[in-house]
Amino acid sequence: DVASVILPTLVGFPKHAKMLPESEDPRHYLVTQLKRGLLKSVNVIENGQVVDWSYMDTLLQGVYKALNVPTYSETLFTLIMQPSISCKERQTYSELMFEGHQIDKLLFSSSSVASLCSTGYLGTAIVVDAGDSMTSSIGYIRGNPIESSLFSFNVGGRHATEELCKYLRLSGCIFSTTSQYDVARVLKETECKVATSKDKTQQTTGRSGTSSSSHSIKEKDKSLSKKILLPDGSSIHYSDDWNKCFDVFFNSNYSKDMSMQDMIHYSMQSIDAPLRRALSENILLTGGSTQAHSFSKRLQEECEEFYNSQIILGKGAMAEKIKFKFTEGKHVDAWVGGSLITKTSIASKLIISKHEYQEKGEYAIIDKYLLLSLI
């Protein structure tokens, strides 16, 4: 299946006064392709948290309008979010949906659960979700989430795009506006690949040589490199350095917290030792950033290198069994899984109705939250 409507989680403020019709919301607007050059964009969600709830309200109004669904509707709305969302945040979402938009039924689900459901496998696995602004991992035992195994760090596809903009700037191309940032994002998704150890070796070998010939080799490589046409009619030469933008996921110095291989290790170590072998053989990669060419291969190499350096684990004995799994549509796994969850028997126990919310208030959300904590 294909999503009928895809909207960016962006709102924008006019760069200049009275540029947009006064009949619209004077504060901020939903960023669409037509308004993209007129607005200064702001992310609605940053590191898994809503920046401003008025922004979220504007985004939801745009969703209703795009889907042609009336605000007062009996349609079931499913909100798929990061596994780390708290009960308090769910209460705020519920207040916005039931009181602000007058919906009839609401269902919460985490992106990791939805992604796991999309594969049809509800067994023992670790789900690694690389989203737009954060990356998380959590373990599941026979389909049940282990809350203590939930780890995340604030690096996602957005940060890889920002890193690519830095390399583009070094080559003389300045990508600073919202529309230019989108061009960089498309370049990342279509032209870049994740550099593996083999790629690094080839680059090192190609760059070795005398200093007198290095300049001529660089010019020759540029003349032979792929020429990419940009939307404004200008062109740019592809560079292998662009592939370094994905290093933000594997370098803990970037996030100043942890890397992806560290996160997977922490999730495994938080689960009982007899179950770790089964977990290492079923690691599900999901999220748009994991679609990058050779992403799973690079992560495999980083995990093997990490475990080989851990003497306490027996010189990488676990690394030999690490296996990553993924589906073809990794960027829509959560969307597909969310639609499947609504058809299961457990969904009827987790759906919050407007009547239930009016009768119990925030305790209705607490009851559902405690019933099945991370789902």
C-alpha cells in the first residue's frame, strides 16, 4: 500500500510582513510546497518531543484538510509515536484531539511495535528505529516490549542532511534556505551511500601517492565524477565525501552520548543473558534513514568491531551471530503496522473513546497506558 498523503512535520513563519493572505492564520502556517520559499520553517517535533502544541494543532488541521476528513468525525485516529513518549504527553495529545478537534476515537501506538507488526513476526527481536530526529532501540520477548531495554539518542536523518550540507559547503555550494535544504535531503536519499570498510580502503588507496601528483589526481577524479543537475539548472559534481554524512549514526562524538552500535549493545545487556543470543539473531532495522545503501552492512561491521573489542564478551563471540533484518518499505513500516494494529483484538482494549475521556478525563489515558505500557 501507498500513503495517500505525506506531509512534513514543519510549520513556518512569514519571512516578510503581509506576504500571505490575511485571511489565514497570522501566527504560523503549515509548510507546503507552494509556501516553502515564503516561510521560515520550524520543526514541530524535535528529538521526539513536541516543540509547541500550537504547531501540532496547525499540523493536524493540515492533515484533516489533506485527507478531506471533517473535524467532527467518528473515524478512528491512530497516533504512532516514539517508544519513549510519556503518559503525560499522551494526556496532552488526548486533550488536543478530543477537546480541540472533537474526534470520536483515539489509539496510541509506538513506532517500534507498529514496525514489528508490519513484518508479521511478533517473536523475540530488537527493533532499531532510525527516525528524522532521533534513533531508538527496544527489545521484544514473544512480542512483549521490555521497557528496561529502551535506549535512544538524538541523531536522525535530519542530522545526516545537515552534515551533508557541510560537505556541500566545502565544495562551494551553499544550502541554507528551506528549499535548498530539501535539495540536500534528496541528494542524501538518492545519491549518497553509507561508506563501508571496503569503500574506505579504496578511498585511502586512491588518495595515496606523491604530493606533486595529488592535485592532478583530484582534478581527474572530479572530471570523471557524476554530474548532478540541480532544480535551479546549475550542476554539481558528486563526491565520495558526501557519504560521510551517515557517520553521525556510528560516531558517538557527534551525539556526545552514544552511537548506534552502543545503543544496540545497551539494549542487549539490559535483557537476561540466556535471551541475548536469540535477540542478536533478530535485529529489525526500520525508519527512513536505514534505507540508505549499505546501511545494514556498515552497522554489521561496526557491531562486530565493537564486540571484538569487548574482552568480557569472549572476543566477539556474539558478533558472529548478529543478523539484521528489514523489509523493502522500511520508511513506511510504522504506517503499515499501525493500520494492521487497528484490526487486531488488542486494539479494542486500547482505543480511547470520547465518551470514556469525558467520563474519566486523564485517568482514561492512564488506565490504557498501564494496560499495555509501550503500545
